[in-house]
Amino acid sequence: MILDTDWELLLHRLKQPDGDMELEEALERLRKNFYQLWKPIKEYQDDPEALAEWEEAPRHSSERAKALLLDEGLKVIDAAMYG
């Protein structure tokens, strides 16, 4: 389970991934192996403000699904980077 501080740190690192080789490698592995988890992370990188919209979306909506997939993707990245 990712603690809130770890989750916030990963979200912060995703906003500025340039030069963060560890994160870039983890993202590339995620893209190759779990594209469905990588896609919302990429969308978040392009528009960090969208996360609030996704989290507030109605249950069973595609936006809410993105928030859940983002969370799962962060768990995979956390495991890849921090074991």
C-alpha cells in the first residue's frame, strides 16, 4: 500500500520527470507491460489538474476509471522503484 506521502511524492515526480532516470525507466517498463496503467499516468503528466476531475467523477464513469488506473499504476511504479 502506498502511503499518502509516497503517493504525493510520485505525483510530484511525474510532473517533472526529465532527468529522473529511475522514474523514466519505471514508466517505460509500465508502458511496455501494462499499457492500460501507463495511459492515465501519461494523461496526468500532460494535465495534472485533471486528477481532481477524475476523482470527483461519478462512480462507473470513464473519468473515475482513470483515477483508479492511475492509483494502480502508481503502485506498480512504487514497487518497481522502491521494492
